[in-house]
Amino acid sequence: MKGFARREFQLVLLRRMADYQPDLVAGAMRSLDASRTEMRQVNARWQRILRSRAFPGGERRLRMVLGPPADGAERTLGDVTCRTDWWDLPLWPDLRFEALIGPDGAVLHEWLVRPEGASAPRIDGVADLRPWSCVVSDVAERFPPARHQADTVPSRWQVGFTAPGEGSAACSYVAHFVWGLLQTVERDSPRAVSP
């Protein structure tokens, strides 16, 4: 896809993250030598590409933009065998961009993940959940049983969990993710819940 590659794809991911973490996004944009105007233009172009009948869809679109995946594996979901492909992105060297691809080549889900076998950050409590420090699986594994919920925007995800709050009372929290990367954590309700 002429003029659209990993750098531009990372700007597309950053565009949604700017709603939550504008300062982190500004730093990432500087590392890509990109301006806000360019990020808006790239995002607008990406939206046209997604809606265009002239460009291939699904996994073919990702391969045109990101090149061949760094790795992949088959994944069985019920009676359906899908494929998971991973790409490395320079902005997040400890993570990979993962696409779950259906048998027909459609992209069913996509987000940033920690590579299998890689060490997750140390999370002793909610205070350790800093923006951009964790992916969905890091939080879900640290605070079981996590409650997963997709947002109304495809790039967003929420994980509800219970953890010790102030004092020893257990509190309910919601972690908000964009493209699988932690953006913010907030108390779900002001009152304590039973452990």
C-alpha cells in the first residue's frame, strides 16, 4: 500500500490512544517525527482505506501495510480453526501487534499483546497499573477472575476486576485499554465490595 507502512500504522494506533493519554502519545509522535496534523491525515486515510472497495480487506490489508508477520500460529475456537499472526512495531518493542484471522481471511480481532514466554511487568497492586505498562492479559492474569468487556469502539476493551483498595477492603476497578494497551484504571464504584 503505497505511502502506508508500519510508521503510519503506528500513528493510527496512537490516534485512538490520544483520547486517554495525550502526553504519552505526544512523546511517541516525536519519536516517529510526526505532527498532530500528519496523525490526523494518516488516520483519515486509514478510514478511507477501511471503507474502500479498491483495497483488499482483512489479513491481506495488514500484510500490505505491515509486511509478512514475524510469527503465527493456529488457534482453535470451538469448531473453527483460526490463525493468529504477530508483527513487531518499533514503538512497543516488548509487545507484538496480534491479529486473529478467521478461516476466510477476515480479521476477527486485533490488538497489542505480550509475546508468549515474555515476562510481564511486576504488578503488586492497582498502583502498579501505569498507562502503557500492561496489556489485557497482564491485568487479567494478575487479578482473576477478570471480567472482559468489549467497548462500543472496536479498538477499545475493558477489564473489570477486584483488588484491595485503601485499607484492606476489596474494591471493584475497571481497566481501560486501547488496542490492548492499558490507558487508565478507575474505581468502578465508590463503595467497597465483598472479597
